[in-house]
Amino acid sequence: MRNTWEYFPSGTIMFGNGAIQKLGQVVSRMNAHRVLLITDKGIARSGILQTVTGLLEQSGRHVQVFDGTIPEPPVSLVQECYEAARAGESPDVIIGLGGGSSIDMAKIVALLMKHGGKPQDYFGEHSIPGPILPLIAIPTTAGTGSEVTSVAVVNDTEHSIKVGISNNYLRPQVALLDPELTIELPPYVTACSGIDALAHAVEAYLAKDYAYIQAEGELLFQGAAPISDTLALEAIERISGSLIAAVQQGSNMEARSHMLLGSLMAGLAFSNAGTAAAHALAYPIGGLTKSPHGEVTGLLLPYVIEYNAMAAGAAKMHKFAQALGLHTSALNAAETAQEAVACIFRLLEQIGLPSRLSDIGVAREQLPEIAAKAVGIDRLIRNNPRTPTVDGFLRLLERAY
């Protein structure tokens, strides 16, 4: 039994409409003159990149841009970005601008610029020897929470699995969040990123209590604790109450703001408590299908809630249901869990996302491999309130198929 828990905050957080206009002040405070900006071609086409580079150049900074990020970036692309950065002027600061993939790329490149090597050298937890190059994260989606988390995920195409690098040194020095930058986000991307943020918050809240995490030594993901619980519940309430409006009314500024703040809170929660079975199962599935990570975690979420409900405990399930906007005080734990699961299924339907693995191209014969790989992801599996087995996961996947 573990007797203590820790909470690791992120760096400076700046939030609000028009916050991007503060970027020049931010880089000035960091005494940065040469900036490497990592983004994707969609951000370049949208005009957001030009806005950001204009602000940097107005403040007298030299900017090198890499706009080749793609969703679920493979290790080879991270290496390509690193080599391009090394070929230019050595940056003082790196900016990740875009969705979670661009910010994750920026994290790993900042790591490699400081410590060298290849991304594979740092897979897993606690493999980073010290601070990375200063990093500013500017999200244009409300999903991963990567702007405040200790995690970067890449696609290990050689082994057909998504892999995480996890260390508190990866937390950006500055997170600059401007809801106005998310207005142009298409409905499908809004849905995928938003349901992923909800999965982060739900798994952080329903994670095994920190006292009962069975692992030795220093842990990055410590299980549920009071601060992460508080953040996760607030995130669940904001996201579940705003996601449909954000998808169906993209210019709804209030919904966009709630989604971005909810994603941020979910990131702070899960980067301390950890995620669990939905993400463990999503990693091997992500290596087998072209579906975005958020679509996969969202699809799995109701089945995982159902799988974990009794182990999570009645008190937590009732608070979780209340955060979803459900009235379950007269229901028992099993009935509460059923209502919560039904609520998530309704949400998936209303935002146009699939709820069956067969809908995203997973073959039934692949289920045993998925279950076996997921059970081996210990940093996530140990957080799950119900101890997973290959057979248990296989039954869950059959239900989801």
C-alpha cells in the first residue's frame, strides 16, 4: 500500500480569447531569439501559422518552420523533423502549434535537441535524463491536453503499436490557449478530439486509488488522488455539456471555450493519475487501423466503463454520473453504471462517431492480439480499477465488436 501521492503541475498557463496576442511577450520573457515552430499543413492553410509567425517576427525573432506533422506521427517523421532542426540554426525555444500530434512532435524534438539519440531511446517512463529545450505549446484542438501533459505519443510502425514517452520533463514551459484558434476546427476533428478529452477525464477519475497501485519506486502515473479527481470531474462536466454544441455549432464560442478548458483540466488530471484500459486497448488498435486516436478511445470508453463499474465503487460512479448531468441518486451502483454507459453511447451517436470496432476496420481475428498487447502496457494497466486479464479484455472487445 502506498502512503503518499504527489501532484505535478505544468508550467505557465495562459488562457482566453485573443491570448495568442501575448506570444511576443512570452518569448521575450524566455529570452528566446531563434524559434523552431512545428505544425501541420492544415494549420498553414488556415492562416493560423501566418498569424503566429507574424507575431514572432514582429517581436524580432527568427523563425524556422516545420509543417510536415501528420496525425499519429510515425517515429520516422519525428526523426526527420529532428534532422531538419539540426540542419538549421540551433533554436532557443520550440513551439508546438496545432493538435496533439504537433505538440507531441515538438516535445520529442525538444528532447532530442537537448539529449540526442533517437525517439526509441526514450520509450516508456523516466527515460529522460534532464530538462529538454524550452517549449511553448499552442493547441488548436480541444482534445489531447498535450499542452500541459508529461506524455508524447508516436506510432511505432515497425511493431504496429502506438508508443508513449512519459516523463515530467516533457511538460511545456508555457501553455498558450486561445479558444478563438479552435473555431475553424471541422466537426469530425472536433468530435474525435473532444471525446478523447472526455476519455482522459473519465479514466483519470475512475482510476485505481493511489494507495492501491501495485508498483515500486517513483511513478509518473500514480492513480486517483484528490487534486486529479477534482480536475477530472470539472473536465467531465464541461466536456460532456459542451461537446455536442461544439460539433454541431462550430462557431459557438462558449462551447469552444468550455471544451478547451475541459481538455486542459483533463490533461492535468490524467498526466498525474494516468489513463487506463481504454487507452491501453487503443494503442494496439491504433496501430492496426487508420482511425484517429480519439475516435478509438471514444469508441472503447462505454465498454470500459461497463467493464470497470463495480470495481470503481458506488460513490465514484454516482459522482461521475452527476458530472455527466444524470440524476441517479435513487439508483444503485449497477443501475448508475448502466445510465452512464447509455449516456456515452448517446453522446457518440449525436456527434457522429462509431461505437463498434467492426465500423473502423478491425477484424475479429485481430482481437486476441489486441487483448494480449494491451495487457502488457503496465503503466496504464496498473491504474485500471479492475485487474485486467487477456480473457477479460477479449470479452470486452467481443462486446465492442
